Amino acid sequence: MSKTAQQTDPNLNALVLENIDRGVIAMGHKGDITLINPAGESYLGLSARHCLGKDFRALFAGQETLLYLIRIALDEGRTISDDEGLMLNRPKQPPMPVSIYAAPIFSRHAGQDGAVLIIRDLSRVRELENSLRRADRLSILGTLAGGLAHEIKNPLGGVKGAAQLLTMELPEESPLREYTQVMVREVERINNIIEELMDLGNPRPIQQEEVNLIKVLNDILLLQKEAARGRHISFTLAADPSIPSLLGDEGLLTRLFLNLVKNAVEAIDDEGAIVVEAKVSSDFHVSNPGEKRPSPMVIVKIRDNGNGIPADELERIFTPYFTTKIKGSGLGLTICQKIVEDHRGLLNIVSTPEEGTKITVSLPFR
Ligand SMILES: Nc1ncnc2c1ncn2[C@@H]1O[C@H](COP(=O)(O)OP(=O)(O)O)[C@@H](O)[C@H]1O
Ligand SMILES: [Mg+2]
């Protein structure tokens, strides 16, 4: 050690505080806020001007756990943390899941001088956890449903065959033919649902082919635009054309995005807009087992300004058969979740009633 007394540039300290993604809030020995960094301001939803000089007890009024943690650090001089998922209440925004670390500050000369609070935003972590939990639940349901579907398919084939035979037995002009045709048609409808279900239960191995995602998205939008002709819905694809191809199953990925875009169309009453965005994520990576370097992901966002999803329904939309539509199967999102999972990706949804829905699909390129 040659330069033991070397001091860090105070400007650098300030820059680091400004740029880290942790909320840092310091307070003096009486509990008055002496510092809050930009992340802290954004997490609390309050400006530094509002916070500085305020007593922490006023700032965090009603948030008992948080107050307790600060008191331990400030009054007892101990370090304490809570990683269990505290909810931080904010004045104008929904509560945010956070982890908290509180520690006494020791000045160079005069013992303890206040405390510091470090806040970490756990929203993203919680989102990932939710997505994983859903995937778990799905795999059990998928196995059950897939097995059941298999059992139903054979007798169904019998019913359809019999109805077809009956049709042939009836004279051309018989009014009874209408009924047998209904039978055949409805059996076919059940069959489609069952096939979707079987995909969920015992999926065929996914193909590993080079998929040009932009082309897939473009084709889907083109078709949907055509299907929605006469309605006032605008379709926009905002994608960087240089996005490289990704390794996956083109059929399944088409089904995934088609389902999502269809849902968006169905959420719009008279007029609205659907925007599909695709870009390479710069800040989100996934590591493949055995690989050192994490591979970047492509992020596809599907936004609509349709009628949105009420909070109490949001939890259930991935449940098989949950639908709010008269002719819905309620399997679309279940299948989407499954396809995303098979591609080692993530699916997230944010929705506000009356404002619309945003679905984010992140997929690794390889
Ligand atoms: N973009 C969206 N906007 C509003 N609601 C949606 C959207 N996507 C899905 N939903 C809701 O989730 C439910 C389940 O969707 P899904 O699994 O695709 O089944 P289905 O479309 O057959 O109803 C829908 O019935 C609807 O209530
Ligand atoms: Mg659907």
C-alpha cells in the first residue's frame, strides 16, 4: 500500500450516488433528512426539496416496519435489513415492493452521526417470481388437461363419424340434415379446443430454427389488419429492422404473437390503436446453462388502448378457460405462457381498465 491516505474525489462520491439504482437516504442524529439521491426521490415519489430537513417520522408516517428499522439504526447504532418484501407506500403511486437496509453513520471523528437508509426496488424481481410461479402452476395443469384431452379425443372421433354416417343416410332434402351438420360442426369445435389443450400437455419438441421475428410480426399485423377492415383500428409495427434472427419455433412463435394481437383487437370496441414494438434489450440478459456469457434478449411489446383488465381479473387471465368473452376459449394466454416458457422467455402484463394493456415478451436469441 503506497498511498494509504488517498482520498476519493468528493465529486465522484456524488456522481456514484446520483447514478446507482438504489435509493439512498441519510439523516442526522435527530432524524432530519440530510440527503436523498435521485433514485430515492423517484422511489418515494417525492423531490429532494420536499424531503430535506423533514423528520423521517413524518416522511414515513404509518409505515411501522420502516420506522422500526430506522430507529434501530439511528437510536441503537445497529445495522439491520429487511429483504422479505416490504411495501413502500408512496403518495401518488402504487406501493412498491422493496428491500431495506438501514445502518448507522459513523463520522470520522465524533462517533455516530445519524443513519443511512438504502432502498432497493424489488418490482422487477417480484415480476419475475410471479412469472415463474405461473409457469409452475401451468405445468401441472397442462399435464392434467393434456391427459384428459387425449381421453376425450377418441370417443369424440366416434361421435363425429356417426354423425357423418347419419348425414349420408338421410335423403338430400331432409330437414334433419341440418341437425347432423350442427353435430359435426360442434364436434369439430370441441376437437380444436382439445388439440390446443394437447399442445399444452404433451408438447411436441419445439423446433430450433432461425426465425425472422420482424417478418412474423409483420405478417400477423397484415392479416389482422385485413380481418379488422371496416373497424377503426390502427396497427403499427415499430421494430428495428436490424434485429437478428432468433433460434426458436416459428409456428409456435407465430401462434404466440397472433394470440396476443388478437386479444388486443378483441379488447377494442369501436376504435383504437395497437402498437407492436420489438427491440434488442440492452439491460436484460439470460444465461444459458454452461455458458459464460449471458445472451441478450429481444423484447416485444404489444400495446392496445382497449378496455383493459380489472385488477381482480388480472390474476386469473392465465388460468386455463378463464375468459370474459362469449366465444372465448380462455386458452389463448395459457398457451402463450407455455410457448414463452418453452423458449426460456418471460411474459409480463400491465393493464389498466379504460386505458389499455401492455404485454411484454422477452425472448433469448439463442
Ligand atoms: N389485450 C387485452 N385487453 C383486455 N383484456 C385482455 C387482453 N388480453 C387478454 N385479456 C383478458 O384475458 C382473458 C383471457 O384471454 P385468453 O386466454 O386469450 O382467452 P380468450 O381470448 O379466449 O378469452 C380474456 O377473456 C380477456 O378478459
Ligand atoms: Mg385470446
